Amino acid sequence: MTKIYQRYIGWTYFKNVFIIFAGLVFFYTGVDYITNLKDLPESANLQLLYVSLNALTAINYALPLSIVFAMIVSKFSMIRSNELICFYAAGISKTKLLMPLFSIAMILSSIYVGLNFTSFAYAYEYRTNLLKNNRLVPVSQELFLKYGQSYVYIAQLDPLLQEVNGIKILNTRNSQLIKTIEAKKAFFRNDKWELHDGIITHKPQVRTLADSGLVVERFKQMEALEGFKPKIIENTHQGDIALSIVDAWDALQFFSSQNLDTTSVKSKLYTMILFPFFAPLMVMILYYYLPASSRFFNLALLSFIFVFITLCVWGLLFVLTKFSEAGVILPEIGIVLPILIMGFISLWLYSYSK
């Protein structure tokens, strides 16, 4: 059961998180809207949709910073009013005062990771497409991809509707063409593509003049390309698109089975799962360097230093994630290692202060 001082600190911290978060989101959305006003669609509905998607995009940047900045604001306010030193005088340890802050930071970061399992992960991509093409998802055309031992040609793909107009599948064995499957329409359902109104052409194995020639079959509907999701097709074709955690995991398994480069997909997966926990770890690290009293410190200068350090660490981690996605460095080094280092520093400070 939480104690009164924990509820007080937790509520104060949560209010500051909300205020700073709302301010950063409104600032980001407003500046972007003014900057791109001349390029926005004329439709008021599309403009409203763009602003909404932009606000969702801002969460990626605003939430981690809000979590850390709120701790700085809350604690410096308590230092200035001598509340913090009163808690220490009452026998309450640093670790007990940290727990409400760290718990709320972990919960908010976990919720953010949970959002990346949903379509929230595509907010930035939808926003960019809306700005450039006046639609959420552009239609891809003239795609030629490899799937296992087969080659797939797609005339037109609509990822939003998960629909294909014009598809041809070339089945091979030992680099030899076995058969071709052509269909006018295809729909992605139940983790498979349903092909409609097509033909199957079997290539003959002609050894003598008596052997049969081409065999052509017509079909109304058939299933093919199991697990070849539209997002995997887009990622294979374009190489740099947004993915949810679920789609990134499916793409990672598919690329691994095809012996394709998985660096970009692993970077996206690590970024969505691990990078958000920069915030609670940063809260813990900075907290242990807070002064107990304002008597011997310039609080304005010290708060500026804390904010500056936060921005530097966040910026460094952000750059490392981009380097990892571009394949400049391994994602395990650019994303996983820095978070692990922050985790070890946090645990060391926690153990040292007990």
C-alpha cells in the first residue's frame, strides 16, 4: 500500500509529465502545421487528419523527454521549497522517494511500447504520405520480388486495402522454371494471398516428340504466398518504411528464412522495444545527482545542466538508432549496448545509495 508521501510525489510528478507532454506536442504540431501549410491538402478533413497524425508522431519525441523533464521540474521545485530536505530529515531515504517517479516512468514507457504493437507505429508514415500524395498509403507499382524458390511480379499493390491488381508467380526448382501462376486480383486474408480469376501454366519437361506440351489450367480462386504480408512486400521493395512490432517480427522471420539482410528490421525492433526505456533509466541516473538543498547550489544553472545532459544523451541515442537503421553500425552496438550501459549505471547508483 502506497504511503501519503509517495502519493503526493507521484501525483506531483504525473501532473508535470502531463503539462510538459501536452506543451511539447502542441508546439511540435503547431510549428509543423505552419511550416507545411502551403503543401497541405485543401480538404479540411484531410488537414484535420494530418494534424491528428502529426500529434501522434510527436508522442515519439515528446513522451521520453517529458518523463525526464518532469522529474527535473518536480524535484527542483521540492528543493526550492525545502520539501526534499524535510523528507530526508523525516528518515525517508532517496530510494523510497525515487520509487513513485521510477514506477510512473516505467508504466508510461511500457504503455508507449504497447502502442507500437498497433497502427500507432505507422502515424509518421501516414502523415508523410498524406502530405506528399494526399492519401494515407501510396499505391506501389511494378514490383518484382523473391519469395522462397519463387519470383513474384505485382503490377499494383494497395497496402491499405491489402489488395493486388495483376500478379504473376514464377515457381522454380534448381533455377529451372516449373510453372507460372497469373491472376487479375489478389487479396491478403488469413495470412495468405487469395488469387482470383487466374491461370496456371505448367512448363513441360520435353525429352521426346511424344511428350506433352504446355498444360494450362484455369481457376476461380486459390491460395498462395503464405505469410507474405503487404508490409513485408513494401519493406522488401522500399527498404525504409515504418513497421509495428508485430510486423517487424514477421519481417525479421521472413528475411531470415530468405537469407536477406535483417539489420534494418532488427534496428526498428530494438528501437521500438528498448529505446523508450531510456527515459526511466535517465530519471534514475539524474535523480541520484540531485542536491538536497539549494543553499550551496545555483538551482537555475543546475537545472539547465540537467536539461542539457538529457538532450545530449537523447540526441546521441537517437543518432545511434539512425546509424543502426542505415547499417553503419550493428543495432546491438548502436541500440542495445547504450541501453544496457544506462541500466548498469542505474543499478550501480541504486545499490550504492542503499
